[in-house]
Amino acid sequence: MNELIIVNLSNGNIVTKQAQMANSWSKRFVGLLMHKHLLNGEGMLLQPCQSIHTLGMRFSIDVVFLDKQFRITKLTRALKPYRFSLSTKGTHSVLELPTGTIDKSGLKTGDRLLVA
């Protein structure tokens, strides 16, 4: 599986060095369910995706909702297991990250991310 590097173009901070792409129905369906945790620098980009849940997960995550240009439309910090998070209008993909990554990376609504 290809790993992605994601950078916040607004401040130059690296958001994740090892994001996995979930761009098929089956990959999005499984998502992070088989993970026991996410390490710093890891993440999962679900595409296309407009809302997520943490049903069956064992840990909390930070959630970044993105439009087609990878501009942040919504941020959810420390979403606990067995919760839902809905997107805002224009959301095309969702980035799931270890709790605390939003603040460490200085992410803000409107920031644009580089996905490489």
C-alpha cells in the first residue's frame, strides 16, 4: 500500500509522513478498524468520503474534512470510539489522524494540504 506525505501548505508543517489511502469501498469500509492505535506520523485518507464513524474502534482520532482541492472544511478533535462525525458542504475526503495531530500541525479550517 502506498504511503502518503501530507503537508499543511499554510504553515509548512508536516501533518503525516505515513498516511494510507483508502480509495475503494472495501478499504473505506475497514478503515482503521483493524488498528489498535495510530502512531505519530500515521494516518488514513478516505476518498471519496463525507462522514465517518468510530464504531468498533479502540481509540480516539482527530478528523480533518477536506474538499476536492484538499482545503480543510471542518476539524474534529479527539473523536472517541462509537461516535459519528458529519461533514460540511463541499467535503470530498476525510483524513483520520492520531489524537493531538490537529493542534501539533497547526491545522485550521480553510488551510490547504499538499498530498504527495
